[in-house]
Amino acid sequence: MQLILHSTIAFVAIVSICFGAPFKSADKCGYGACNLGQPDKLNVHIVPHTHDDVGWLKTVDQYFYGARNDIQHAAVQYILDSVIPALVENPDRRFIYVEMAFFWRWWLQQTEDMKNTVKQLVNSGHLEFISGGWCMNDEGVTHYSSIIDQHSLGAEFLRDEFGECGRPKLGWQIDPFGHSREVASLFAQMGFDGLFFGRVDFQDYAIRNMTKTMEMIWKGSANLGEQSWLFTGILPRVYTAPASFCFDYRCRDEPIKTDDFFPISYSMHGLWNGYFTSRPALKRYERHSNNILQVTKQLNAFSNITLRQAFFPLNEAMGVAQHHDAVSGTEKQHVADDYALRLSDGIDSAIYVINQAYKKLLPKENRSPVVPNQFLCQLSNISECLPIEGQDIFTLTIWNPTIQPVQHIVHVPVTKYYTIRSPTGEIIFADVHQISQAIKNIPGRTSSAQLEISFQTSIPALGFNTYYFQAISEIDIEKKSSIERTYNEACILQNQNLRIEFDDQGNLKNITNRRKNFTVSFSAQGFYWYTSFPGNNSGPEFQASGAYFFRPLTPTPLPVSNTRNITCTYSNISQRASIVYNEWASQEIRLYDGANNVEMEWIVGPIPIDDNLGKEIIMRYDTDIQTNGLFYTDANGREMIERKRDYRPSWNYTVYESVSGNYYPIPSRVWIKDNQRQMTILTDRSEGGSSMHDGSVELMIHRRTLYDDSQGVGEPMNETAYGKGLVICGKHFLIIEPPENSALYHRRTAQQLYMSPISTYALPTVSYTDYSNNFRQTWSALTEEMPYNVHLLTLDQLTVKVFLIRIEHYFELHEDDTFSKPVQVDLQFFFDSLGKIMDLTELTLSANLPLNDMNRLIWRTANDESSYSKPTHSNASLTNTIVTLNPMQIKTFQVTLE
């Protein structure tokens, strides 16, 4: 990465032989505006374009206005201020713009005269928008839901302001540090004709450059066929011009691809895969923020309050957060702080909408009580909820954003004992646990809560339950609660489905699937660390490990401790093994009643650096599963890709870094398997990971490096908080099943992790009798059972009667005998509480074009395969509300109600 090129205008020279019409001035937009050149000559097309980082070395605001030029000389507003007059001055000029986060901001400041001038330039093809997302999103650590949202946000703005001439037709990903097959598939479904990007592995580049295979047909999905194919080109000099071309001060038969571009190497010892884990707290906060955004959209829709603009700040903040120097963790620290602040402010706007929605949904019919204010407790992951501390009465309302009922484990940190009433008025029996010392020791935790109440409950599909808490005496609760503990003894956790065995040293030994009667044995499980390479970056062999790059000093990780203490706890709804390694690393392994997975919560930090060694912390799972060098990772939370150690499917790979060369992005899950057994590990955020030897999975969960890796950010990956190294809390979920059964569990669990139930609290001042007389305590938007393999991806109210809905089939082909088949769903079921569907129009994935109007360019491969995809229907509007979904298919509709 070259510092001087960020947030500036860059130029690409594309050399092509053109057989079209001679040079002409544009009189329309789209491909008709192209200067095709002269057919008897080699024509060079100079394409000026933006590459405006939506935050990196400076914050979004600083980049836009040109502040802090001592950090980097860049001011985006002046790019547009100068480009528009230049286009008007010379009709032969063209310009393409990419990042809507900046263009939208600039647009709001313009006069009507200037807006009309820009519209004329767009309509004549002089100014073109490509990609059109709020940012140029990262591809390794982003979730597909957020990628779709941020592109839809930009596409909606362009459609509303510029119409068809503003619709992007190309993907432009010239700076991200690796490229995902899933993103290619999503772009194809958005209607893009092609994709251009800049970064590939230096070994891959050398082969492609020699064989002239910089262009290809990328088959983006193993499930969707031609509709996921995308013409893809690699820019030969990333985002710089040819060496012989100087501008201003910047002087210096298609093959097929079915895999992806991860990880990519900058040099022999510099691989862009440290960012798969960098800034793990921000990665989790971004995922949590998306969860809140989707819930807010649903509540706004079902309450019919039309407050879409009120939570735009969260929509916008999420769009910015997808930037390839945002959620990736490759920005300066003060910029990371700004991203987190933007998300926090956005969540505040969402809370307002959530309150307005519950004011309509909570009161019973013909009742008009004062609805108590709802609030989030966003520090509940460290057992802190200050507003309810010491309260005699509070309520907990939980919204389930999925279309199936969920079994949910509720955890509430408290300073008193409480009775809890269910939505139907019964007393809920709950466990009361002491909050762990590891939690209480986290720097910055101010809660005085020593106890955590836990109970298990079912939340209705697309609906809520409310629970009423009332303080009682300690004596009353002790009569009903029974908790047993063992200390530093061998112990067993067991429920109806699983059995987990530990020895007296805290080592996980076996997990048995009791239903299927097989066991996975563990030779090791726990925390290890790699020493970060402390190079000075003066040459490839001195490459340091930093925000972008992961490079260990040696290939063998060290255990964080050679001893550990184990405490096993048995209660009514859970059994737990708490394992403390040292003062900065601990984990708690939980098995809940009836659960099909094992929950593993870990706390790491502050990572010590008083030995002057940077450390990359991994959680490792070593099993007896026979894997033959294979493991499987997800692409942006959707399709899975087979990986093979020390191997690349597209080219002959030479190993220079034995560990980091095998690290891949894991946005949601990884698995290993043999013929009889599969171990799937789901994550609560994006992490880097690998299988470094057969039967093993390792996931990097935290990093603290002491050297910059010379990729432009100018800082080591050394996060601190409250004067100490940053502490990270997170979770893994283990599923042990036969391979043929695994998708049944990991698919739904992954959806429920990224679309978790969202809890809000309130402080009513009335008795339970009065509360239950005036308020609904349970409600669901659905009256019909929905198919198991269908997921509601988006529900967004556009106007009073118009809604945007995306549904998806979230199983792949051939991974489950029952649920990998096409499925039908009636869209009317989603709207029964709102009205009858009058009109239904299917749209492209980015929701900016009727699907029938999408006419993508058709490409042919060297073996004469065509990218032509047969349209799914012939009418723009549909009257039948029953929709068929094939495996991995997403469908987007605009719905109008009567």
C-alpha cells in the first residue's frame, strides 16, 4: 500500500483493441457514452477515477474537509469541486466516482444549479458511478448482510437522484487486501457486468502476467449457476498508472476461476491476513450494530411508524464501517475510535425508533397506558447493566428477528434477587451464578453487580416476549436454587445430546455426541500465542507483523500457561467448566439443557508486553479427526470453500511462510471432518484461522504487536483501554455431528448468531397486575410456520404502504437431504399483521432495478460456456405471492400493500 495514493484521484490506463465506431462525444449515458477509438489502431483508454478512503489515516470528516493535512494531504470535497468544472470545460473528458459516503455528503452542500450541472454530466456519460456502495467494502471480514446493505444504501441514493444513468454497472474493488468468491456472486446478483480489482498474490500475479490471464470469468457460486458468473479483471498496477505515464505529481480467451483470492502475499514474507483478526472489539461491535439495525428496520415496519429516516445515522455508520480500512482494523487508532463513535451515535438513533415502535406494539388494544422507556444494556457482555442496578422492578423485552422461534438463554447481571414472570404470568425458575473474577477484573467495568440471573426461554418468530422482574429476599431464592461445584477435579458436563469430559488439570479430553454415539477426542484445547516478527521492514526478510500482515517469528506457538485451574458448576439449566490459565486468559465452557452445541466464552487481555514481544493469541482445538490436510472456511457468512494446507487451486504455490501462508478469513465458521465426524466452530465475529496439522483448528482471537508493518498506517497493532492493553471477550460454538447432519445445525445456529434476539429493559412503576392488564407480553408478526431453510434477510418500510423485503434459502446444494432442496414461501405471511399485498415487483439484489430490466453483458469462456442466465419470470409485477427459492438464492422484492 502506498500512502501517497490514498484519498486522491488515481489513473488507470487500459490498453485494448477496439472494433467499434470511431471517437465520438457522448450524447447518452452507459456504454453508449464510450469513446471506442479507431479499429485499425491500438487504443489506450485513460480512466480517471477516485480512490477515496472512507477513513484510514484520518477520520471520514478529516478526509472530506481536508483537516489534519499533517497526517496526510487529502481533501475529498476539493476533488469534486475541481472535477465538475473540468468536465464541463472539455466534453472529451470522463470521470468515474466510487464512494457514495463522500459524494452524498458533497451533494448535500451543493446549490440547485450545481446539482443540475452534475445531472447533465451523468446523463451524458461524462460522469459515471461505479460500484456505488457507501464505501469500497472489505471482502475478507465483512458479512454478506452488511455488504448488501451498504451497496443498497448507495444504490438507493443514486437511483433517487440520477435515475437509470446513475446506476453502477461495474464493481470496483481496487484496494481491498484479498477478494472473496461470495462478493463476486453478490455483485453479479446486483446486476454488475464486471469487476475490477488490484491486489493479488505476487506469485499469482507473476503467472497471470506471463500467461496473459489477467481477465477471467469468475464463477461466484457453486450453487447459483450462471447468475453468479462475473467477468473479472485484475488491474496490472493496482491503482497506479503505467510507469511511462505521468499525470500531475504522480510520475512513476477468458479462463475460469472458481476459488477466491485469499490469502494474498505482498512479498515472500508479507501476507495480508493479520487484518482478519485486527481490532477484534471493533469487529464484534460492527456485527452487533448490524444486529440492532436489522431489528430496528423490522420494528419500524411492523409498527408502521414510517421512521426510516430517523435511524439513517445507523444505516450510514454501518455503510462507512464496511470500508476496507474500517472493519478490517487497518486504520489508525483515532480513526478506529471515530468508527466506534459513529456506530454508537447510530445506535442511539435506533433506540429512539425502537421506543416509538414499542409504544405501538406493547399496549393492548383499547388501552393507552404510559409506555416506559426502553433502553439497551450494551455492556451486558461484561455483566454490566447500570440502569437496573438496585431497582425493585424492571422489565426485559426480547425481540426475535428470525422467522423461526428460538430457544434463548437470558443472562441478566443484578445486585438483588428477583422473581421473574413469564409472558403468561408463571414464575420462571432461574439459575443465579456468581459473576466470574475474570469479568469483574476487566478494566473499565464499573458495575457493582456480583450476580447473574440466567434462564432459558422460547422467543416467538418475528416477535417479542416481555419478562417482569420483581425483587425478593435472598432467603426466598436460596430455597429454590441448587448449585454444585467441584474444584480442580476431573468432571463431566452432560445433557440429552452431548457429553464433555475434562481431566483434573483442566484439559478437554472428549466430546461425545450421545444421539449418534460417537466421540471426538482432544489432545489439546486452549490458548496459545505466536511471537510477532519484530522486523524493521527494510527488506522482505525483515517484514514485521502488524495491522495488515501476520508473520510469526517461529512456526510453533507457545501455550499461554503450562498450568490451569478448573471449576465445574452444575445447575438446573447449565453445566459449566471455568478454566483459568493466568491473570489474562480464561475460558468458560457451557452446556445448556437440550443444547446441540457447546458454548465457549473466552476472555483475553491485557496481553503482556513487558518482555518486549508482540503476541498473536490463538484458540486451538486439536482432535483425532482424520483430515488429510483439508479444512473448510466460509465466504462472508454464506458459502463454504475447501482449503488445503500449503496449496492454491489456481496456481503452483511456493511456501515462504508456513503458518501465515495457510491463514484464511473466517467471518462465521470453520470445520474439519472425516467420513464419520465433523467439528464445526462458529465465531461471533470475523477471525483469522487455519488447520496447521491434521485434526486441528486454530482461530486467532486477539493481537498485540509492537512494530508497524510499513503498509501505510504507521502504527503497531497495540490497542489499549483505561491505560492497559485491551481486553477482549468473545465466544465460539462447537457442533459435533456426522458430516451429513452438520448443516442442519450450523446453518441455523450461524443465522441466529448474527441475527440474535435483542433485549431492551424498562423501569415500569406499576405492579405486575397493572402491567399485564395494560401491555401485551408476547406478540408475533407471523401466524403461519415458516420453512426451516428460509431466512428473512431484510424487511424495510420505504413508505406507509411500500416495503422492501429480501428472503434467502440459506442452505447449499447437497449438504442436507431435506433442506438443500428448493422451497416455497408465501410472502403474504410476512405482511399479515400489516395488510394484503396489492403489488409485488422483484428487484436486483441491490434493490435499484426491476429484475426484468437487468440486462447484463454476456461472456463466453475458453471452452464456450456462456454466462447467459435465463430470466426467472417475464412480468415486472407479480400477483402470485408464493415464491420459490433454490439453495443459496436471495430474492428481493418491493411490496405494495392495499
